[in-house]
Amino acid sequence: MTDNYLLLNRANWDERAPVHAASRDYAVERFLAEPDFLSEVVRFDLPLLGEVSGLRGVHLQCHIGTDTLSLARLGATMTGLDFSPASLAQARTLAEKTGAHVDFVESDVYDAVSALGGAQFDLVYTGIGALCWLPSIDRWARTVAGLLRPGGRLFIREIHPTLATIDETHTDRLVIGYPYFETPEPMVFSDGGTYVESDVQFDQTTTHEWNHGFGEMVTALLNAGLSITGLTEHRSVPWEALPGQMTLGTGGEWHLTEHPERLPLSYTLQARKLE
């Protein structure tokens, strides 16, 4: 199963990479034209993220590097890590064209400690839409701990695990259709498109995904030697996760059109490695 999920998911993300780089959603042209431009994801994060200038950071599952570059533009010394060579090719091209000094490393996230030579970082950053591709939250938490120096900080904004249970094919009501808790076997999906606006139909359509409940995540981080320093639930998410039930607001964020108080859509979790 391990090899299978990696091969299937990597093939899918390799196809997504050039489509995402060409889409207006990732705003690559604005990065090239505006030296101070930041991704909408990082701009959303800033109030909780705070000052990162002078920090040595690693962005796990960095994809095409727009968030990684944004953190570098805020003054952090950044390394991006991803398992998709096509994604990293786009990220390196973007860094080169903008003159940014960002290192990009190809690796499965679980092999990040060895792939980065045992380096320790002040900041481990993970952007939204990453953890669902990983089968074990415990292994992820141990990886994060292995990458952080004592006192170093984890910052992650992610899909809320409750939102991840909602079956998006129902457009008139909220219906639980997927697991809340991590399961041994993956949820298997087949989708010829992606979350950005595009007419491209992919050939590599099968993906394997997992949900991870809040209790599982918090317990995994505590067991790995981190202390939780912040947890904020948000009523928005940066794509139309539930088609037909959402409205686009400011900053590229979508929220439930009716009664948004019913459902948390994303969360920000922060933690520190114990001294």
C-alpha cells in the first residue's frame, strides 16, 4: 500500500504542477512582476504567523513554491520539500526568475529528516491541503519533531477534519460521507480535474487520501515532544470545497453561504518543540 499511494499521488501531482503554475489562482505572473507580492495563503496566515524574518524555515509539501517564496520574501531563510519532481521544477523556475534564494529538495515528507541531512529549523511550515495525502499522523508528527530545533515552532493551517467528512456531491445540505478518524486503508478518489480553474483533463486521476481527527493530531504532536501553543478554527477555506453551498469572500477565501456557524472549514495549529 505504501508504494502504491506514493506512486499514484505523485503521478497526479506531477500532472497538476504545470496546470497550477499557469493558473491565475497561484498568481505566478504577479510574483514575477511584483517583488513584494505574497500568496493569498500566506497573507491569510500573517496575523497568527507573526514575524518570521531571520528564521530558518522548512516548508513541507511545498508544491510549486509560491508559499515558500512568500515566506522568503518576509525574511525567512527557506527550504521547500516536496515529493513531486514536476512541482519542484516549477518552484525552482519561479525562485530563479524572481532572484529568490530558496532551496528545494525532492523527498517524501516522511523521509524529510534524512533528505535534509539532519538539519534543524526554527520553523516548520505546512500550508493548507497537505495532511490528507499522508497515511499516518504519528509519523508526520515525529518528522516535524525531528526537523525542529529545541524551542522551534510548527505552524500549520489545514482543512478542518470535520469539513473533510462532508460529502461534496450533495449540494443542498451537509451530509457526512467520509471518515473523521484516520483509517488503515485510504479513501480512493478518481477525478480528472483539480481545484484551480482549468479545462485540462488529467490522465493520472486516482488518488489515495486520509483524514486525521483533531485528537489524533494533538496527541501525536504531544507524544513527539511538542507543546500546543495555539489552535484557531476558521469559517473559511481557500477553495470551493462544497460546490453550490459556498460564497467567495475577500482574499480568495470561501465560506458557507447559509449559516456559516454550522461548520468549521479550516484551522490553524501552532506548537513548539520542548527545550
